[in-house]
Amino acid sequence: MGIAEEIVGAVRAHPAVRLVEPIGSRARGTATELSDWDFHITAEDFGHIASDLPVLAAPYDPLAAQWDPLGDCESYLLILPGPVKVDLIFPDVPRSWNPPWRIGPDTLAAVDAHFWDWTLWLVSKRRHGMSDRIRGELLRMSRHLLEPLGVQTVPRSLEEAAARYVRARNRLETRYNLRVPRRLEAEVLPLVKSSDPDHYRPTGLPS
């Protein structure tokens, strides 16, 4: 598990955490090299662990760290160099979906993190051949994230979504006179464009 195991070890050692359970394709043994590392977290005090998660994750140099805007329960989503996606899910803490993004200079970096996290997850679904799921998610992505950026056409592929997103974000950077860091994009975008399943292998994971 490499870096994912280290992160989970740090979370498991937190005094508010009672149980950490691997779930999803990694736990079932059906994962591809791009699949998330998903964990159910049971905590005695959610507020305590929630406030400490950014500090626990910081030593692992996350490219993105965010609470899932569209989760049915609280989930802390991490993308680490590699890229490696780790989702820390609190199934006992329900939440409502956020509304579509409000775009402004104060939200553009968070929108960028959300887009590339979502896209990396969809790349893993593409590796599983889940084309219907991807089409549905692209429609949801359009309504929640791309339309607020000014992208009015629902993308037909991950490649089109990424291209339209980058153009829209770059225009807004010029308007707001700011620049979002590109490390996350540099890790995920080549995977969107790659059709070779052996081209990529996350660092820190066994071959």
C-alpha cells in the first residue's frame, strides 16, 4: 500500500478514531493500478479527527485535500504524489450535497482541486470499462462545476472535459490576475490522455 498505508496508519493512531476498514475495489481485490484507496473511518469524536486531518496529511505532501462537496456522508479526499487517491470516508456522518460552485477568485483553487480529483476517479472507472457511469458523471460534472465556469456544452469524453475545463480556468485566471498551482494537473492530465494501461504506475505501490 505504500503511502496510502502510512496515511491510514496516522489516522488509525488518532485518539478519536475507533476503527479503520478498507473498502471498495482494493479490499475486494478487483482494483486497477489507478483505483482509489477507500477506507471507512469510525470515530468517537468526528469534530476532533476532522480538525486534525489536514495536519495528519501535511507530511505526505498532498496535491489536493478536500471534503467531498457531493458526498452523502463526510469524506476527506486526498491526492498524493504518484498520483495516489486516498478517500477517508465517515459513513456515520451524513451530509447534504453542496450547490453548484460559485466561481470567484476565492474559490478557483478549490474548484481546480475538485475537478482533478473527480477526473482521476473517472479515469479509474474508464479502466474498468464503465462507460455508462462516466457519461452520467460527466453530466453531473457539467451541471455542478463546468457550467458555473462558463462551459455550456456537456463534454462527451474525459479528454473533452479536461480541455474545456483548462480553457475556462485559464480565462478566469487572466480575469482575476491569479494562477492556480499546476502540480495536480501535471499528475492527472497525462492519465486522461493515455490509453495505455501499463503506462502509469503510482509511486510507492508494489508492481
